[in-house]
Amino acid sequence: MQRPISEKPNAEEVPQSGAAGVILDSHYAPPPADKDGKQWVRTSALVLRSPEELYELWRDIEQAPRWQEQIVEVRTTGPKTSHWTMSTGDDPGKSIEWDSEILNDEPGKRIAWCSIGGDSDNAGEVIFETAPANRGTTVTVLQEFRMGKLASAWETLTGRNPKQAVIENLRHFKALAETGEIPRIQGQPHGPRGTIGKAKKSLYGENISTPTGTDQIAS
């Protein structure tokens, strides 16, 4: 009986890294699949600012509460380390905290980080690439959450699926970088939403307050 072919001599090597910057056939390789207690999300946005400007805004980590949802405070604790405090859901008196370390810092190009202790186990990176014809910057974020069975507990605590939070935070970052402010929908009137509308409200975390976009330290 003929032995079935098990090798592909002409196949291109598949990248083993899950980094946001891994390129395969001129496209980003897909992020790793959710498994073994890990959740991954990649999202991109075209921002009409230079890579250098966006890098400086992102790298100023103590200003993260301006555009990241539910982040109450970020305090620098060393050249590459910081302490993060995040409010939980609708109770401003409760919070989760963790420490984070920058693993790779390439000015104007890339920042990679991971948590090093506390209530959140996460890692990620952001890539800043000049868009074609120098029309802004493509900002790509890849983030990993090591959560396992804690995923539902995390959503209960924070009121937001962590993947959706990453997507929303990049949207806030884009708005702040381009206009200096973040549009807010809280308080706007609307009619009855029905079952589907209520489900979407829960799914997209519409109860989560939009970051102010202002310098919270100065205020």
C-alpha cells in the first residue's frame, strides 16, 4: 500500500510567533486561537497622525486613563514598570490592580508589554506603521488575556468583554489623537430599544463610561 504524503516541500514556513507585526504573504498572520485559558484579540485603525506622535501619546502611560476605559490611575514605578488601577463595573469604590513591564520599546515603531503581578494577567503590543502615501499611521494592537475560567468573572467585574474593550480603547485613542477629544454618548436620549437593543447594549458594554479625553492628573 502506498504511503500517503505527509510533507509539503513547497509550502512556505508559517510564523511561530503571535506578534502583531508578523507578516505572512504581505498580510498580518492571524492571531493565535483562543485556547489553554488564553484569549487573543487583534485590531487596527488608521489614525491621521504621524507614527512618532502616536508613539509619544501611547508611551505616556500615566495618561492612559484619558482614553482607556475604566482605568482610574497609572503610576510609573520604574524606567519600564508601572502600577495600574482599574474600576470594576458600576461600583467606583471597587477596583482591580496589577503591575506591568515594558518588554520592547522602539520609539515611533513599537511597544510591547506584559503584566508582572496582580489581579490581571495580560500581555500585548502596539505597532505604528506609516500608511501608504504618508496618509496617517496604521496602528495595530495585539493583546493576550490569560483568563481561563475567570473570563466570565472578569466580565462580571468590569462589565465589558476584554476583547471588546481593546477595540473600543483603540477607537478612543484614534479620536483623542486626531481631534483632542473623545465623543461621548452617555446621557443622549433614545426610545425603547426592545430585546435585541438591550442585548446589544450588554454585548457592547454601553453602560461603560467613555474616557474623558482630558488630562485627569491636571484636573
